[in-house]
Amino acid sequence: MKTRHRRRPGPRPRALPDSDALPMRERIVDAARRRIIARGHAALSTRAVATEAGVNQSLIHYYFGTKERLMLAVLERMNQDLLKRQAEMFEAPSSFADKWASACRFYQADIASGYVRLLVELSALGVSNPAIGREVRKLRGHWRALLEQVVGEALEHFEIRSVRAEEITAYLAGFWLGMELEMMLGLPEDESHYWASLATFERFLRWLDGERAAGRAPALG
């Protein structure tokens, strides 16, 4: 009589880390984002991203087509995170001057992460590439909408009725766009005075707070 040998159970499948459990497209975007933050966008290559993501290089071309489209996907992901961060900060119960100071600190972090340079480069590419241009305008439009909302709240808070939120937003958006471009071109602070200008606007907001506390509504025209 033959004795049946019970088969030993094999090893249990190893649980995949979160990055492996992500859909393939998201894994590639996350890998490209890590590469941009670590080494800068100039060093980005589809081969390096494929290695980082642990996928075949052909999959990058399948999902994104070009490196520029991959960079745009990274920009969109970063944009979502930063908009959420910014909106939460603006909703916090603090003065508009403190919120402006926080936004300036965020901007320093966004320069360090590579987000600002990526945004500027894709904006420039969008001038000659209408498809990229449409996507970048859409991303910038989200920032403009958020800024216009906050400016409207500030004007109401300071009881300023002589200007519209859209007008102030246009000035701020144009200033920020020029600042991004010239900073990425390497214009030093002793020529541009951008950081000094940001600090001056913070002082202006604090002055408005003082005027409001004293019961004086500023007249701007």
C-alpha cells in the first residue's frame, strides 16, 4: 500500500509594495516625478524613467508617445498636489499677509522641487506646440481661478470696492509669470528685486490690516 505524501504548501505570494500595485501609467508618472526632483528635468530620459519604474521602455512610448507628454503628465500630477496644498492654506484662519508669506515659502519649495522650471519649459514649448499649449493654459487656469477667489475675499475683507478681483488677479498672474521666467533664466536678485517685491507686498497687506483695525477703509481710486 502506497503512502500518500501531503504536498507542502508553497510560499505565499509576496505582497507588492504600493508602487508596484499602482496602475502602470501612474507608476511611470511617479517614477518620472522622482527623477525630475532628484536630478532635474534636463536629465530626464525615457530609459532612466523605465529603469526607475521597473517597466519596459516601450510602455512609456505606448502610454505617453513623447517625453514632452510624459513631462506634461508629471506637471499635471504636481499641479494637483500643489493646488490642494495652496487651497488648504488659503482656507486656514490667518491674515492675508500671513497667507501671502506662506505662498512665498511654498514658491521657494516649488523651485527646489523642479516644478517651476518644468512649468516654464512646457509653457515655452506650448507657444509652438498648440496641443501642449492648451494643456498648460488649462493648468495655469486652475491657479488663476484659485487666485481670483482669494483676491475677491481679500477685497471684501478690506472693504475695497473700487477695483475688481479680475483686475488684481491679472496683475498678480502677470507678475508671477514674469518672475518665473526671469528666475529660471538665472536673473539674480540684485537685478530683478523679485524677492524684495514679494516682501513689500506682504508689508502692504499688513498695512491694510492696520488700517482696517483702525476703522479706516483704504481708498484706491
